[in-house]
Amino acid sequence: MDFKKHVLVNRMVLFYHFPMNWQQIWGVLKWVLAALIAGFVGQFGKSLALFLIRRRRNRKGLEACPIPTGATSKASSSDAGVEQATLEAQAKIEKKKMKAEVKRLKKS
């Protein structure tokens, strides 16, 4: 019995004979902090990027869509032809806005 007690005490003594100094502790803490920061970025980075993209698109608005001018230039010089081409261009713009809205709703 004495021998087992002596071995256990010696193991504990050996463990406490090699304490970590502050440089080693700081090195371990730096790696732990680096792992935590990487996990945080990995967890929330994608949602932050999507939020920033959505905010930029909202600032630009749907007015940034190019207006098709080809239909108005092909129209005849008569007033009825110009009005018809304008209505067609407005209908195309409204259709694009509706598609963009549906796509935005699907993503959110």
C-alpha cells in the first residue's frame, strides 16, 4: 500500500514541478481566441454579407433597371405609335419590377 501511495504522490509532484509560465499561457490563449474569432466569422459572416448586399440593392432601388429605348426608337413618328411604344416600355418595366419582387420574396 505504501508503494502505490508513494507513486501517486510522485506523479502529482512531477506534474506540479513543470508549471506553465505566462508566455506559454498567453500563447495558448491567443490560439483559443483565434479559434473563437474564426468560428464567429464563419457563423455570422455569410448572413452579414447577405445583409450588406440587400442594403446596397435597396439603396439603388429598382430604378436602376435599364429602360428599353429600342421600342420607342422603332416606333413611327405619329403620336399614336409613340404612345403605344411608351406603354409597351412601361409594361416591360412593370413586369421586370414584379419579377424582381417575386425573386426577392423567394430569397427572404
